Amino acid sequence: METSLLFKTLIILSAQLGIILIMCFYTLKQARLAYENNTTLFGTSFRGSVNMKNQLNLIPYIQIKETFPKPMYKNIDKDTNLHEQANNQDEVIKLLKDGYFHQVEGSKFIVGLMIFWFCTLFGTSILTSFIDVNVWVGMTLFTLCSLSFGPLLAWIMLEMDENDGFTAMKIVLIVTILTGFIGYGDFISFADSTLFAISLFFSLLALLIFNFARFFMEISRATTRAAAIFGSFLFSLFLLYDFNYIKKQSGLSSSNNWETALDMAFILYLDIINLLLEILDAMSNS
């Protein structure tokens, strides 16, 4: 018996999201073990704090270099930093009194993993959108993308409060189920509405411009939180549109194959990941 396009799509999507969750929870577990054993994970140490709900919150930090000379810096303004080398503890104390701080480097592993994730994400996007390749090639690259994103997601959660991250995941799950039910149902034909599609496009463009501007402008936390809430709403609408688009494609016998299912799964995957990141941004305090 021939399975539907939706079934094939959900099989691929569930597998990829499952990989992300497994890698994310594994990384969080390793961070917890590093905290309990006073060791490091990816070159990073962890402090423990308790949030307002009396839940343990792990705070990652880079340990200060123990040997001399120690690099130190001082912020003058947004574009100007002063750098000094402290050759002994007396020089460290003197520089600290002058407003200098210890200079530490972020985790090179995380930076490398982020670059690898971006490359696999871009590669999967190209393969599923523009190139007719074997489904197993696309699945392999897709899986590498998910494997690398799991630890990155865990790191994002650790940089805020991982307990809020768990709440964000629950919200995404509920939103995905609701939008799937509405979008794949016979309520409204979102995929046939040109006005709806154009509105989504320009809204996404505005969100991209805003996030790009954040690299060059000082924007208040209230404004960035409002933008993140808008982004969460926007990607929820994208889920409605894309679930409805899958329903439209299901009516075409030529589309009921694993290649099309891979394309559809990757589209939903991007919607869900972006929705989660926007919710995390909205819940973050920084």
C-alpha cells in the first residue's frame, strides 16, 4: 500500500528532530557532569546557580589563564579596546584597578561546530532546492546538519537558562501540532493565497533586515524581544502555509516520492528551528 507524502515527510522530519534532541540532551548531560566533577566541556567550565523556580541553572564560563603573561583588555568605546600583558600578579592587580579585564577566548570547538553546521545547512538547502540528487545524499547531509546543530542548541540554552529552553521546546511542539492540524486540514487554503504568501515574504525580509542591523546598531532589549515575538508569530504562519502546501502536493501523484518528502521535511525543519530560536531569543534576558 502506497504511503502518503505527509507520512514520508513526517518520517524524515521526526528522524532529524530526534537527532537534534538526542545530541542536545546529551550535551546538556555532559555539561551537568562537568559541573558536578569540576571539569570542562569543550574547554568551558560551569558554575551552578538557582533560578526563581528553585531549579539548577548552569552558567558556562572560560577559566582565566593561570600562567603568565596574562592578556588583559580595556573597553574605551564601542570601537576601541586597549590590550596589555600582565607578567606577574602585581601587574594584574594594577591593571584591574585601571579598569582592565582578563581576556579569554571562546570555545574553538563551538566556533568550528557552528561553521560546520552552517556549511551543512547551506549545502542541504542547495541540494533540496536546486539540484536533483539521490535522496540518500541529501539525507546524509541533512543528518550531518542535525548532528551538529544539537550541541549548538544546547549551548544556546546554557547561555540563557536551560530550564527556559525546555519550556521553549514544549511551546514549539504545541505550535507545530496545532499548525499541522490547521494547515493540513480543510479550514483555509493558505497555499493558494497569493496575498498571504506575499505578506510572509515581506515580513521575513523585514525580520532579516532587523536582525542584520543588530550587528551594527545598539537596539534596546525591549525592541529585540518584540522582534523575536514577531518572528515567532511569523514562523508559526510559515508552518501553516507549508503544511497546507504539503496537502496540495499530496494531490499530485508525481509528488508522492521520497525526494519530494525530503524537500518538504527540510522546509518544515527550517520553520521549526527558526521558531525555536525566535522563542529562545524572546525568553532570553540578554
